[in-house]
Amino acid sequence: MGGLIAKKLLTLIPVLLAVSLLTYLLLSLLPGDPALLVLGGGAASAEAIAAVRADLGLDQPLPVRYLAWLGDAVQGDLGMSYITRQEVTGAILERLPVTLELMGVSLVLALVVAVPLGVFSAYRSGGRFDRTVTGATFGLLALPNFIFALILIAAFSVGLGLFPATGWSRLSDGLGDNLRAVFLPALALSVSNIAVFTRLLRTDMIATLQEDHVLLARAKGLPTSRILFRHALRPSSFSLLTVAGLQVGTLLSGTVIIETIFALPGVGRLLFDAINSRDLLMVQGVVLLLAVTFVVVNFVVDVLYTFLDPRIRSGAARARA
Amino acid sequence: MTPIAAAGSASRPGGPEGGGPLLEVRDLHTLFDTPRGIVRAVDGVSIAVDRGRTLGIVGESGSGKTVLSRSVMNLLPKRAALPADGEILFEERDLRALTNKQMREYWGPQLAMVFQDPMTSLNPVVKIGRQITEALREHLDLGRKEAQVQAVDLLRSVGIPAPERRLAEYPHQLSGGMRQRVTIAIALSCSPKLLLADEPTTALDVTVQAQILDLLARQQQERHMSMVLVTHDLGVVANRTDEIAVMYAGQIVEKAPTRTLFRSMRHPYTEALMRSIPRIENPSHTRLDAIPGRPPDLAKLPVGCRFAPRCANAQPRCLEENPPLFTDDEPRHEFRCFFPVGTPAGDEARQRNARAGRTAAGIDMSTLTKASA
């Protein structure tokens, strides 16, 4: 088991290197000279530009620049913003908890809603409940999350006054306020995931419920809820797990919009502002973080498979023996 | 022959608890509404199983025997089958009238089932131990520890070595034969009064088949359980049943005490099934007689006898009228045939077909009567 995880960890290294290289190249290929941005416009003299370029290391060839940047990045130093003169790493770390909480709560919300919906619509597939859920999920899929965010704000903040429309309160300011602040954005972010997870789980669950071992579980006289949740759910949740991991990518890009709408001080908002002010190093740092997060989450998903399915575990054991 | 029906089941060993049979199925129909039409998977079947006795149900694929056993278990989803006639009386109570919730009291301690394929009938992601103990804890109200002790006993009684270790293992760590022993242990866990075994050995190696059948027979005797053994193989039921019902196209075509059936079968289909069993006294590489043709589509059943298109005795009457169940000298021997094997009417019908070279259904006799010629 430990060996299996170690082996998978090793395969992460080339993936992360490739991710960092792509991130770096992508932004180097963007038009525009960062030195000009630093100097604040077109009126700077050629000497001044050359001086800034030398100062930023932009006169070096690309591979050298990449290796230097990578060397610093590995040590946790993503450089200093040309524009705000802020440490990129520090700026990200300061805002990361907000985004992580937003994504985490959103994912949990999506699963908490989608799992029972998926399970029961599969159990009564073709019935009224199933048809209602199917219609609703298609509706949710068709709705972009920023529209949903605006609807939520209109209904719950402006209309009912239950949740703040914008702004953030940290966990240290009290759990209640923190959860009130995160609830609406997380819900808006989870809408498409609720729909996707429900559809996916329903399909796999219908297939599992046809299997002999479910019939045997019924023939044992077990209560339906036990059959559904203890016997059928686990073998039905492989695709759900895979897609939940992949959806983290969509969640990350979703946070950019949602954090902007709800004015949350998160990484998504940071990225949005950085792009607007052409703060390249900041964009680079955030994109790298997002890419690494995506890779790491999917690595965790890979490891979770082995907990979900004992056959994978012993397959690995046999391969080692 | 003694008139068995008059003697009643109470006088036989194995029936101390009460008068009637443990299970009595009366005129059972199970119909499915499909895009192709209404499929009559079980079409008017009546069977009875006395306490401590074994009934064999024999038929080829698609004869309705699996649907019959699941109907008896009342395991078919209520929405899947159309409402249809028939009663399933278990200790004189009609199971069909029970709700799913009420049936849960029956599944396990009253009725239990062993499925065909042990590779698919155990949950691959749940440990063997929990798959056994959950039934025990549900029905017998045992604690975790007591249930585990009992699970070990059960595994030992079905012949699984090192049972303590198996509790923590997953199904894929066991061989097919071992897995079937586990499903039998699960079925036996709450000491059911009736065990339905649906082709319990079909998916297993030949060498393991006899072991599993012996295990079932031994457990049945020790526990004084009734059993319904469903199979496509007459050889399997020959020595292990008290009575055999032969199914064809959703109906019982012949039913008799096992010895009677093997001594004097009446239905041409039973005869054909017998001829398809390999016999030890035949020289090796003797060609087995397959039954030509295939069973009718259960959604488009013929008007007449359902076996007529494959039958060597088929006469014009067989194509117009589906025969009812007849009895002759022995009351417990029933058969659904106008021209039964081993009777003057049957012999005459076959000779007439042989002379004509074809049956009334237009089948060339040479394809049908290799063995009887």
C-alpha cells in the first residue's frame, strides 16, 4: 500500500515539471514587454528599458530564465510582482485559505446533494422522482454559475436578507459568520457539479442495482437503505470519484468568476486583478498553483481508488510480490 | 404404488410441523411487458414442496425456471412484472400479498437463495465477514462479536479452511468453489426453512460441482430444510431430489417422483432431455443427441403444444390445442402430452410420423429420432 503510493508519487514529478514549463512558456509567449509595464507606458527611454530588463533578468535566454524561476519556485519563491512590488508567494498564501474553503465547501455541498439524489433516482428510475430530478439537473446544467450566483444574491441576500451579498469573514471571526459568507458562493459554484454528479451516479447506480450481489443482499432481507448505501453506492462511485477530481479544474476557474461576483479575497480574485493589470509574475504564480492543485487532487483521487476497491489493492500487492 | 396423495405429507418423515406442504405454488403466472410484447415467463405453474424434501426443477435456458425461482422468492421487482394470477403459499400464507417490508422478515430466516454465479453474487467491495454477519445481525439480533463467532462456524460447516482468516478477506481472494460455499453459508446463516438453489453449480468447474451438491444435500439433511434445486442438467437432480418438475416454455410439462420420472417418463421433451445426458455405459465419443430447434419465443407462443415444433410424436391435434396436465396410473405423475411416451397412443403417433417421414409440424423425422430408431 505504502509502496504503491510512493510509486505513484514518483510519476508526479515529471508531470509537475511539464506543468511548470508550460505555465512559464505560455506567459513568455504573450505579447508585450514586462519592462514597459513596469515603467508605466511608452514614454520611457531605451536605456531605462534596458536597465529594467537587466534588473528583471529578462535579458537572459529563455531556458536560463525558466531554470532560475523553477529553482526559486521549488524553494517557494515565486518572485516579486512587477506592478505591486508584492511577494507573489506571500500574496497567494494570504488568499489561498479563502479559495480552498470555497472549493471544499462547494464540493462537499455538491456531493451531499447529489449522492442522495442520484441514489434515489436510480432506485426509482423512470419514476416521478427520477423524472423530476432528471429535468432539474438538465436545467441546472444549462444555467451558467454566474447567473445562478446573481439569482441567489437576489433571493437570499437582497430578498430574504439571510446571507451577505458580498464580502468575507474569516474563520477566526467566528464560525457562523464564516459559514454565512461562504454558503452562497459555494452553492453558486456547486450548481453544475450537483447536476453532473447526480447524473453520473444515477447511471452507474442503475447498472449496479442490476447486479446479482444486490439481489443477494435483498434475499438476505436487508433494509433498502442499507442495500443502497452500504452495498450499491461504493461500487457505483468510481466514475463519480474520477469526475469529482477532474471537476476541481472547473471549480478553480469557477472561483475566478464567483470570487469576483461575491467580492471574496481569494486566489481567483487575485488572478482576475493580476490579469487586468498585466501583472505577469502574479498570473504565472497563480496559474502554477492552480495547475499543481489540479495534479495533486487527481493524485489523491488515484490513491482513493485503492480504498474504494480492494481488488486494486491486492493487484498492487501481487505486482510487488 | 401406494396412493401417496391420500397418505398426506404428515405421515412421512420430515413433516412433523404441520399438515400441508411448506411451499405450495398454485397456478403461478409471471408476465413481463416488453417492447416485443407480453412475455409469459411463467405460465400457470403449480408445485409443492414438503418439509425436509427436495424438488428439482429442470429445463433449458429460457424455460422460465430462473424467473420461477425468483417469483417464488418474491424477489422480482414489483414494477417489473405485470400483475398476474397465482398464489405462492408459504406455510399457508400468500407471499404475493406481502409488501417488500413484510418480505424482509421472510428473506433469510424463512426463504433463502443460492445464485448461479458466485463470481457476481458476492459484493466485490465488502469483506466476506460482513456479508455473512449483516444477515445474522439483521434477523437474529446478534452483537458484532456473537455474529462473528457464528460466521466462523458457518464457514467451517460449509467446508472453508481457516474460516477466521476468511472473514477479513474480499471475494476476489477466493476461488469460484470457495465463493459458492460462502454464498451457501450466507443462505444458511439464518436457518431458512426453504432453500432455493438456482443452478448452483453451473458456473463451477466440474470437479467442484459434486462437492457443492453434496454440501447442499448434507446441510439440507442436518438442518431438516426443504430445497428447490433448479438446473438444466437432469444428471444433477437424478440422485438428489425427491421429485422433479420439467419445465418448458414457462410451463411444467412433466412432474413426478424422481424414480418414477427416470423409470417411466411420459413427455417427449423429458425423453429428449434424458437422451442428451452422457451415459457411462456408452463407449466414449458416442455422439450425444441434441434436441433440434429452439424453445419458442415466450412473447409469441404457439396456440398448440409448445414443444410440438421439436417433437417426434407431434400430431395435428398438438398444433391446435395445448394439452393440459394428465395423470395416469400414478397420481403424483403428471404430464402435459396427448401422445405420451411409452403409451400405445404415443407409440402409434411416433410410428405414424416415422412412416410419413415428417411430424405434423413438418419436421423431418430423421433429424428427430436418431436415438429411438
